[in-house]
Amino acid sequence: MSIDYNDKGKYFTDVIPKAPIPALIQTAIHRIEGFIHVRTNERVKAELDRAELFLAVTDAKVLAEDGSVLYQAPFMSVARSQIVWVIPRDTEQSAGGDQ
């Protein structure tokens, strides 16, 4: 990682700060619960538009129709072409709740 400073003390880096946003993702076949990472002060839609082929999801859980966990992974790459919808969620909501 490199950090460059200008003459006014402002720094520039190649690291892009992102915030984890809890989300529920519906694909053509499965529902996935996890965190998508959105650039600071940007909307989830901007990150979805930026994801050309795949959307990165951390702490991912693939859910069955009854809400039970079929698969779990610390990182999952979801094909953008398979995503039907994405709902940003409150951390208090859980997958199997009033859906």
C-alpha cells in the first residue's frame, strides 16, 4: 500500500474505505444473507451498479426455504447475472423472521 501526501498535507492512497452493510440477496434459486461492502457515504445501488460480474458477500449464509442454513462461508462471490433483488437489512432483523 502506498500513501502519497500533497503540499497541503492531504493524503492519497489506493485503499478504498468501505462499510459492511447487512443484506438479504435473492438469486434465481437461493436466498443469501450476509454483508455487502459499500464505499463510505455511497448507496447500496451504487455498489450494485459497480459490480460488473460478481458481488462480494462476507459472512454469507445460503438459506433454505424454511430459513435454515444450507451453506455458510466467510466469503462468497455471487454472480451478478443471478441476482433478482437485494434488500439492505437492519442488524436486528434475522433471516427466518417475518418474511
